[in-house]
Amino acid sequence: MKLGLIAAVAAIVVFSAPAFAEDTIKIAYIDPLSGGGASIGEVGLKTYRYLADQINAAGGLNGKKIEIVGLDNKTNPQESLIQVQKAADQGIRIITQGNGSSVAAALTGWVAKYNEPNPGKEIIYLNYAAVDPVLTNAKCSYWHFRWDDNSDIKMAALTTFMKDQPNIKKVYLINQDYSFGQAVRTEARAMLKQKRPDIEIVGDELHPLLKVTDFAPYIAKIKASGADSVITGNWGQDFALLLKAAADAGLQTDWYTYYAGGAGGPTAIRQTGLAHPVFAIGEGVANAAPPAAQAWETDFRAKLLEPTHNAQRALDRAGAPARRRSGGLCRPRR
């Protein structure tokens, strides 16, 4: 993420120099800092501020300091529009967000509408983790940049692995009821049908986003279905509580996930003892072997007492060619 943040912000500074005459470049971080998504949002905010501190300690960008302004959107699209307006009112020209594709869609639309009558004061939206494919397809925006792989690409990787697992016979789908969760369920069905048509989908469930406190009723359905495997895009407390309920009920299935490695996930896996049946698609792992990665991880943990936010570090390794492959950039007419 470090080089990605530097590259993105530097490009904006270079091409919009008159608008960044101040000594500080402010980036509005619009993500959940309260409610069910707070554990995820807080790690992201700490990561951004850690990176900003590194950049500032090295002299900043063209001598300008970077400041990360945290704005709590409560994982709510309507609240996000209030917060992005606050950012605009403060003269902030760069916003970032990653938790919730419904939020991302709302921000993308708002930024496009705001920029049209405000030439010279345009806002850039840096999306680090909202992965609904529609954001770089039907709702593609000139002002929106995403560097995480979209959910279809993640599902392609997940199902490519699953197709070679002969023990998989019956799969249950459980996902959060919003655009991302719906995209996960749709592509899971389509790709399993293509790669392993013998697999039976024995359940397909959507539940409210970050509202469920007891997943026992959902786990009972999975257990009754006879599923040997579960596919879920759940993140944050929706993954941690789902796994806890599974352990409490003695559910014996494999879990194929997007975000088992996110905040709260590894803790839930350790506490439930379900380490071996849990598989995840990830941008990186905290214990990767390269010395530079280990040094970064050690320093981050020592200062912030948190594991790194790998989704935000991904751009550092991926570079522009990988971002193009991920469908993260689109160029409609301005």
C-alpha cells in the first residue's frame, strides 16, 4: 500500500498543483469507526496513518505532509454521503473507503455529481477494498480508482482451487445481503456449475449486513442441509460470529472464504479450533518470508499492536499492470 498511496497522491498533487497549495495534503478516510464494522475500519485507519507517518518522516510528497482525517460512516451509504460532504466542506480533495460496496456505489455517484459543477476542485476517490464488479463496469467512474481484485476474480481463484477437491459434494452459500454478497452468491453458482457441475448447491442464504448477533439459526440450516462445504464472503463480525456459531453447534464443514484473514477472523479461528477447515483468498499474509515484509510487519505491530491490513498493502506489490488485470481501473469520458 505504501508505494500505492505515494503514487496515487503524488499524481494528484502533480496534476492539480494549484489546488494543493497548502502545506498539508488531507485524505478523508470514510469507513466504519463505530458499530458492527468498527473493528475493520479501525485497522484500516491505523494503517493509513502509519503509512502517512512513514511518508512524512521521509520528507513528505514534494515537501508536503500527509494527514489522514477519519470520518465515521457506520457502514451506511446515507451516512457516507454526509461524511463526504463534510470532507468537501473542509476542502479535502482525496477520499478513501473500502468497507461495503453499497457505500462505494453511493460515494462514486456523489463524487461524479460534485465534480461536474466544480472544475478545479474535483475530488478523487481511492477505493482500497470495495470489490463489487459493477463499480468498474456499469457504474465505472473517471474519478474512482480501485486496486483490490473484484469479487468475480476472487471467486474464480476460489473455485479453481475447489474444483480439484474431490471431497466437495454439497455446498451451502451464506452471504451478506447487499451488492457484494449478492455478487458472491451469483458467481459461486455460475463458476461451480462450469467447473464442477457435479457439486450440489444445498442452500443459498442472505442475511442482514452487520446486524446478526446470533448465527445459530443459520448454522442449524447448514447442518440440516448436509453440506460438506460453505462458501461465504462475510467479513468483520459477520464472519467471526458465523464461525463461532458453527463451532458451538459442532458443524463439520470446510469453509471457503474471502475474508477469514480480516480483523476478527484469525482470532475466531484460533478460539474455535477450526484452523484446518478454513480456506481464504488473500492479498498477502502477515508471516510472508521476504525480509522486507517481515520488517514492515514487525514495525507495524510494535507501534500499533495490530496485524497489517494486507488489502491496503496489495498495491505495493501489484503495480499498475496487475491493477489493470483486476478490472480496478476504468476510463469513461469525463
